[in-house]
Amino acid sequence: MGTTAATGREIGLLGRETEIGQVKSALANAADHGTALLVSGAPGIGKTSLLELAARSAQDRGYRVLAITAVESEANLPYAGLQQLLQPVLASAGSLADPQNAALLAALGMRSGPPPEMFLVALAALNLIADVGAGEPICAIADDAQWLDAPTASVLTFIARRLESTRTLLVVGLRDGFETPLRSAHLPEIQLGPLDDAASTQLLTRVAPTLEPPLRRRILDEALGNPLALVELPRALRQASNSQETAPHGMPLTDRLERTFSAQASRLPKVTQCALELAALDVDPSVSEVLSASRLLAGSEVSIDVLEPALDSGLIAISGARVRFRHPLIRSALDQAATPGQRRAGHLALAEVIADPDRRAWHRARSVLGADESAAADLEAAAARAQERGATASALGALELAASLTPDGTARARRLLAAAELAFQLGEPTAVARLLDAAARLELKPHDVARMTWLREIFHDGAPGDPAAVAKLVASAQDASGAGDRNLALNLLQGAALRCFWADPGEEARTLVFEAVDELARDGTNPRILEIASLAAPIDSGAMVSAKVRQLALVDSANSVDTQLLAFAAYAVGDIAQAIELMDRVAPTLRAQGKLGLLAQLHVLRALAGLNVGQFVEALREAEEGNRLAIETAQPIWTAMSQMVRGVLLGLRGDEVLAERLISGAGESLAALRLAVLYRQTEFAYGMVAMSAGRNSDAFDHFARMFDSDVGARMAAPFVIEAAVRAGRDDEGRRLLSQLERLATRTPSPLVHIGLRYGHALLAKESEARGLYESALKAEPQWPFDRARLQMSYGSWLRRQRRITESRPYLREAHDTFVSLGLQPWADRARAELRASGERTPEPGNIVRQALSPQELRIAQLAADGLSNREIADRLFLSHRTVDAHLYRVYPKLGIVSRSELSQALASIDNNGSRRR
């Protein structure tokens, strides 16, 4: 038997003409429109060969290539992959905005500072690649992505979603059977399957042309079209004294390949095998580290010559100062072949020679048999360093391993609970439950029990309105407060308050929470205290919370979380105007800090607030942005709520079918959660769509069902009596008006009082109606949609009273407001009333539908406000080249040629992003 001189590159690509064409096509396009590709398949199927082809072809086309190959043992080192990928271009990081530059360098351990938000690091990496790509296009390659550290995988996912307007091709290699955040980006995928019989035969002939037919058939049968198997099985047979050294046919192919590699290694000198085992145990071992550890194990001098047999056999290569394995399966084969004692000895030797404290801590921990407090403390310190770099997933792995090495039960419980808190931050309820279950089997201090109660509450799966659960949380909070941990007490009370918010547990439970938080209030100006009070008692705490929020809002706090809490508290008690002011104030700070999870929630609440006050253009913009960020940060409740806002806005402008489809989809996705607040949102959305379509009786039914709670009644208040009167259901309207009168005595929320004034006018006797209408029209706040509906109703009433001339100004102003808001069904209704009064109005102008996408409209508005492209990019978490590309498309759509014309052109844009002619 023998092999030809076919190179690994040529061999790996035999039979892959279609896939080669896909990669080259992507390269041809990416210089103008960036994109990403996911190359997936089984081990040895040819992913690396295809990625190597992408790199060579990219270089031939003038691309700059950035590449990383992840290794399994590196998965716990935060941002290790990103540092390797960006190392060649980090000298250009100085061109980034200061917050982005600081976040990136802190994440890579090159600068001290507070833990950076992952999304800010990701934006910095995106802009760095885009900036470098301005001079020459970039091809970024990440092989074996299943072993990337979690922060790097998240950064690449963020980048993959935003490549459209860059000059970048991202190619990711992923082994089948592994989950990764990159899957959520829904990248175009090249799924590599087995070679067909003809290609397999051709490949085998290339590598082993002299094989006898029976042996050739056996290899083809065992290889199952896997290129690596077709290459390695003949190599193993050639090296072995007989074919019996290969793995049994019944084993899985990957196991057979690993057995093949370990058999090759077993023929090497013992000292070489030892060096290879050491290299397999480390993240990215240097030659000097491998040789130094080999000397410790051998007890004698070891030179670089010890690696020569492994180099000659093709198992490893030396790249610069690093030892590289020819294929990841060789590494895993060597690891599997070592005995537990050999692994522990190898890790201990590496811990002695490695300078990096994080790698040293991991090796030391893996050398331990049983418990070792010193090793556990080193790992805990490594976890703290990982958290400082914003790498929560890596910190979690370190803390969990540290707990397993901790001899003292109380200390072990403390580390397990700390790990559970990190798992909560990562949004991993399964890991939280597993860690808490482990801690529960240990001796816990009362304070630890309270921490455990809070952590279990975070991902509770019981009924949200369960009064017994609320009482238990309050009791635990009181215990934590008694132990001096006010922060934990507030965490527990927040959990109890959220249960009250999502589903009403009853007056007694809500009072229990409110009284407990009142005991902790002290001066009552802590934003968390106010948020908890607003969630537990959004009606009865309204006056107090609103007054204190307004007091604190006068102080320009540098703490973005405090400002966000105040905004949420104001919205919860129905102080919409104050909530809007605070949300608009804090949004830029959250954006600059990269806190996209909170920013998604803020955008959605701002959209709801915009809907309340008739700021429909702003509401659509905020809902679109909130939807995008909620999806990206995996927050399904907020995704659904943003979808409902979009549905309401579509319904208001007359697109009833699409509106109900959006609302229905949002409601169905969350039905299993049984959250009453979302049920109310769904009823409100359906009611608004029905009312806009003229189905007033249906609308009234939806609004009336919201009166099963005070918060629902508050939300429906501006619309419910109008729907009842238009449906001819005055008696039912009067019954709900009585409920609103009682509610108005308990809350200053404008929503209730607007609805109450409007309802009184609609249901008044003829002798009283005029005064009530005019009083309502003078009252504050003057929100445009509510005022226009009031004007239309008053104008209609005046017309029916034969006060035709008096009616027309009200109807005309209502019509103009509806038109300016883009609400065609409502404008048509006002136009019909005007015609009935004898006044002719022009038909609506032609509209170019969807001239601008929501993203284009948002970018155009920010540009018109005077922001630069880079400032817009930072605000929207895009690359500045994406902003450039959007504006390039916006100008011809608006019929303008310069930025200075944007403001005037945008004045003619309607609520849908369309331009009137």
C-alpha cells in the first residue's frame, strides 16, 4: 500500500464543487454587501478544508483574512476567541468611540475598568472590522465554533446580524450536534453531508492507490463517505503491522477515527506520547510550556527533538511558538486514551509552568482528586476576573467547579448560590435549578435560605397570582432585612411585587407586599422601593409614587438603572408623561452602556406610552426597535408586547387583517404563561382594532373584559364609554362609568380622568352635555388622539342639535388631527361628519406605501436631528457603514439629494413611513 502526494487541501475538497461555488459566490458579493455563512457537518466531513479554501480565495481576491480555530479546553476563557480573531487589527482600535474602545480593551484584558456590557463589546468589534474593511474587505473565519467561549460566540452572533452594509464575509464552521448562539442569527447554511460513492472512491484512490479490492471495499464501507476517515483509515493500515489495530466496525465513526489516531500516537516514543498528552490538555499550548511540563514529568532534560516523531507522523504541526494538532479529533483521542492519573499529573505539571493565572487555576483544579480549598479559591478568583471582563458564562463555569472542590459545606453552598446568581444573569433557568438543588442538600445559614428563595422565585413556574407564594416571599424578605441584607430583602419583595403585577393575587397579598416595602422605605426615595410599590399597588400607590418620582426626576442621576426604575414606576402607576420624560432621558445612557436587555424593555414601554398619548410615529419606531432588541436578547414577553403595539398601530390606520394576525400571534406565543397583564394587553389591542374598523360592539366587549382588574380598567378608560355609546349600549356604559368614578378617587392617572370626562359628556343629558364637552376639551393633558375623538364626538353632537356652523370647527380640527396622525379610518369618519354638516373636504391624497422601512425612517429622523452617521450607528447598534447605506437609499425615495433637505422631506411622511403626494 502507498499514498499519493495529494495535499490535505486538495483531498478535503474532492466532490465538493457545489459547496466551493457557494463560498466563492459569497466572496464575490461580500466586497459590496457583507454576509455570513455557516458551514456545518459531522467531524471529518470537510468543514475545515472548505474554510481553508475560503481563506485562500479571499486572499486571492484582495481580502484581509482574520481567523480563529476554537479548541474545547478554551471554552471557559472569556473572550479568548475574540482576542485571537481581532489580534491582527487591534492597532486600529484607537479609531473607535471612547466607550467602545474602553469596553473592547477591558473585555480582552488589555485595560482595567468596570465589567463591559457584551453588546457594547460586540458593537466595538463590529465597527473595528467595518473600519478596517473600508480599506480592504475582510474575511473573518471561525472554525470549530462549537468550542468558542460563550462571550465570543455572542459577539459573532451580534456581528453576523449586521454585516449587510459592511465589506465583510464571516464564515463559521460548526460541528453537528452542538448548540450555539450563532444558530439564532439564521445564517445561510452549507450543510456538508457524506461524499457519494463516486467521490469516495476517487478520494480513496488518491490517498491509497495500491489498496487491494477487499480492503478498499472495507474502508469504503466503514468510512461512510467521511473524507477524514477515507484519508486516515488507509494511513493507519499502512502504519500498523496488521489491519486488526483499527477499531471494530460496530463503533460510531467518530470513535473509530479517535481510536485510529490514538493507535498512531501509541507507536511513538513514550516521551513523545507524554508531550502530546500535555499539548492535548491545554488551551493553546506553547512549545516551551509543553517542553517544561514534559521535563517535570520525565524528571530529566527534554529538548524540542522530542516532538520530531509527532511532526513526522503528521499528528501535529508547529505554528510560530504554538503546538497545533492536525485535526481536533487527534486532541480528543489523546485525551480519551490517557488514564485519569495521567491527566491529573499532566494538569499539575502544566499548572506549575504556566504563568497566566486563569489557565493555571483551571489546570490546578483539574489536577485535584477530591476537595482542595486552595484550588477552589484560585478558581473563585478566576471567576471574579472573568466577571470584571463581562464574561459571565466563563465565571459561572469557574464557580461551579470551585464549589465541587470546596471541602466546607457552608462555603460550598455560598459558591453554589453565587453560581446560581450568574446562571440567572445568563437567563438559564435549568442551571439555576440544578445549582440550587445542590446547595439545598448542604447546611444553609438563614441568609442563604433567603438567597435561595429569591433565586427560585426568579424562574418560578407556579401561578403568578398565588397569594401563598407572595406571603412566603414577603416573610423571606423580612428575614433578610432582619439579617441586615437590605438588598436581598428588596430582591425578594420585587419578586413578590412582580407576582402581583403579572396576575392579581388579591387585596390581602398586595397589601402585605406594600406594607413590607413601606417598612424598608426609610425616606421613601429609593427608586427600587418606588418600583416595588408601583408594581404591588399600581392604583392606590399612584399619588405617592408619582409625587416622589417627580421629586427624584428633578435630580439628574448618573445611575441609569435608577432612572430606568423611576421611569418604570411612573408608567406602572399611570403617570405617562413623567414616564416618557424619564425613558427619553435614560435611553441614550443605556444605549451607550450596551445594556440591550433593559433597552429592549424601555423601547417597548416607550411604545406603549406613545400609544397612550397619541405619539403614533414615535410608538411605531419604538415598537420596531424594541421588537428587534427583545428578539436579540431573548425576551419573549417583551417581543410579544412590542408585536401587540405594532398590531394596534396597524389597526388604527385601517389594516385590520394584518393587525389581528400580529396580535393573535403574540397572544398565542405566551398563552401558556397565564399572565393576566398580557391578557389585558391582548384585549386592549383587539378592542382598538375593532373600534377603528367601526365594530364598536366588539370593541366594547373587549374593553369591558378588562374591568376584571383596576389596572385593566385604567387602560381601557379612554375608550370604553365611547365604544359603548357608538354601539348603542348606553346602560352597560353607565355601569362601567360608575366603576371609573370609583377608580378616579383612588388614582390621579390621566388615563382614568380623560376617560371619565369623556364618558360623562357622552352619556350626559342634552341640557348638560355641552358644558361637559367644553370642560373636557379645556382639561389637561391635551393628547392629540383623545382630543380629536372628543372633538369629533362634540362636533357630531352639535350637528345633531342643529348647531351646524358651530360643529364644523371641531369636526375640521378632528379630521386634520387624524390625517396628521395617519389614521385613515378615523379621518374618513370625521370627513363623513363634515359632509353631513354641509362642508366638502378633499379626498385623501395618493400615498406611496412603505416608501421608507421603519429602520430607514428612524435613521432619516436621527440624521435630520443633526446626528452624524457614527452617532446614529452607536444609538441603533449598527455599523456606521450600514447607516451610510440606508441614507443612500433614503435620499432617492424622498426625492432629495442632501442631508439638509431631510427635515422638510420628513414633514410629509405619514405614520406608516410613507410619503404623501
